[in-house]
Amino acid sequence: MNIAVVGTGYVGLVTGTCFAETGNFVICVDIDKAKIDKLKNGAIPIYEPGLEILVDRNVKNERLSFTTDLREAVRKSEIIFLCLPTPQDGNGSADLKYVLSVADDLGKLFKDEPGIGFKIIIDKSTVPVGTSDKVRAEIKKHAPNFEFDVASNPEFLREGMAVEDFMKPERVVIGTSSEKTKSILTVLYEPFVRSGNPVYFMDERSAEMTKYAANSFLAAKISFMNEIANLCELTGAEVDKVRIGIGSDSRIGKRFLFPGIGYGGSCFPKDVVALVNTANENNYDFKILKSVMAVNENQVEIFFQKISKHYNGSLKGKHFGMWGLAFKPNTDDVREAPSIKLIKKLINAGVNISAYDPEAIETTKAVIGDKINYSDHPYKALENADALIIVTEWNEFRAPDFMRIKSLLKEPVIFDGRNLYDLEKMKENNFIYYSIGRMPVK
């Protein structure tokens, strides 16, 4: 099939590349000429394992191309995916200006060229309930007689696992009221669900809600576990044992039960706020999600207070080494990352920070600049530091040289926001060790 993907951000680039990998001809469109030029020259603007290889292969095989010309891409395509940003506006709702601007452009194009054939416009971005109707209305405003359909096909991609998630989805959700669209998209997705994973067809509004509901539920699960972890510390229970005990229940499941210093990234924080805003617009008080947001916001503060309490509230002049900046492993994304929130609190307290992350140095610099020092090696970040702070659970941090850590730090103190290390091992190595939901080792 011939496909246009509008937007070459995280979702758009993964979507276009993976569709090309199954034999489709894909044109990725973006108004950012500098980004398109880089993509044409093989430069990938995001870090996502496996993506660079697929982009290179499909560009060489002439199944994947990049352009700034929306009209040309739409003329050549029967399916147009909208993979556009939906940032929060002032009141927390998703801002649809980019989505509706492209819909407006499509309407004008269809008006000017009514004979280019039936088109399916698909919202791949995470958008509020009712967006498909708004996109349809925006197009019809210019081209009321043009034959097209608007569908919703939300993505469920985990950063760091996006290529695998797209190529082998647990499920595909498609919102459409058109049998013609359903037939075409069944064929499009057939290569991705050969192992029998389901494609769920539903109405557009239900598909839009499904995306927000899924992310918000996972965020709630994380915040619930963090609350349990906080209570474990007060009662003397060990959160790791509690996690195993409840995770073995098939109704609960093992995933998203690891306590930490809160969720971040481009999806969970924004989507939870947007769903709460949708509830507010419909005069519904979504109490659980409001609590989820409050817990998540407070989790970094609780961790900060652990650090402060160890030093009796006197942090000014302290120097900490920090491992991890990305909001999760296998990505360079620091949007809404706990690391950024923690760094700001530490800086305000007069702390100096030397940080290391395998991928997120440059993205962190774009947010906080030179307010901290950056290291190109994990152990360099610890030289002459008062303590080590662990923020992101990269695999390379899981089995470090503890004796080397000890030799570099002024004191053998670790504040672990991701519970990477065994308590008994920390005792054996004579570390002062603070983690989440477990009694400190002193």
C-alpha cells in the first residue's frame, strides 16, 4: 500500500519505518526542513533500539522516503497517518492545533484536487475523545463532497521497545464506522498479527478513550505501588517481597509493580492530565487520577527528603554523582523525567552534580544547560563525590564494581531510586544504602 505519515517525531518515524518494513511504500512528511534533510542523510533524531537499521534498509530499498511536501505525499498515498504533537495547553488539555492545522491543509488539497481518489485519514497521535469528528469537520469545511474517512488507530509503543511493539503488537485498536476502511486496515495490519494477536475494531470515540484509559491505568498502578513502598518503610515491611506476593495474582500481574521515584516521559504525565481534563469538561470528578498525579509529583520530594535527612538538612556545598537522566532505560527522553525534577531540587539546595547517562546527556543539556556537570563515563561522575544517586535503571548500573565506587566516593553512600541492589550485598560491602520501600542499610 501507499502510505503518508505526517510528522516524523517518535511515533511517526517508528510507524512509517515499520510499515515500510512489511513492504509498503511510505512517505514521511514534516515541516521541519532541517530534520527532513538529516533523515535523508541517514541521521536519526531519536534514540530507539533497532530503528536506525530499519530506516537505513528501507530507504535503500526505496520503500521509505522523506519530504516537506504534504501535497505530493498525499497525492501518492491512499492512507494518511497523522502522527503529530498534542502538547498540553494552559489548562492541561491536549492541544490539537497541529492536528487540526493539517486537517485544514488536507481539506484545501481535496477541494483543489477532487479527483485524487478515496483517502483514509488516521489519527495515530494520542488525542482526546471526539478528535476524529473534529478532523472530519475541518476537512469537510473545505471539501464537503470529497470521499474520505477519518479513523482512530492509537499507538501503544513503549519507548525503548517501540520497534518490537509495533512489529509484534499485543493488540491493534482501530476506531472506524466504515466497512471499507475496516477492510483496508485489516489487510494493512495482517503481517503484524500473524501469531494470532487481536485487531479490535470499535467506534472512533471508544478507540480514542482506550488509549487514554490504558496509559492512565498503568500510571495508577505505578503510583499505587509507590504508595505501598512508602508505607512499607514506615511499617518495616519489605516492598520487594510485597511486590512478588501481589504480582503472582493473575488479576494483578507482575508488570508495573516496581517502586521508584515516579513515572515520566512524553505519555503518562500528559495523558493522565488530559483524561482528567476530559472528565472535568464533562462535569465528572476523576478522583483516582487526581490522586495518581499527586502521588507521582510527591515521589521525587520524598526521595529528596531522604537525601536531605541523611545530611541533617544541610546539603549546601555537597557534591553528588548521578547515574541516569532518561526517564527510563533505552531512550534519550527526559520529558517529565524524575531526574530533572530531582536535579532542580538539589540545585536549589546548593548541591553540585556530576551526571552520567548512556544516551540522555544531550537531551538533558537542552533542558537544564550547564547547571550540572556531565561525565562520559559512569565512574568519572563519582570522583570526589559525597554520594551516588541512582535515578534510571540502565542495565549497566545493575552489576557495578562496588569496590571502585567505594574508592571514588568520599563516603560509601548510595541513594537508589530504582532498587537495583540487594540489601544483604550492600551490608556485606559496608555501604550506607537508601532505596525505595525498604529499610535503609547503615
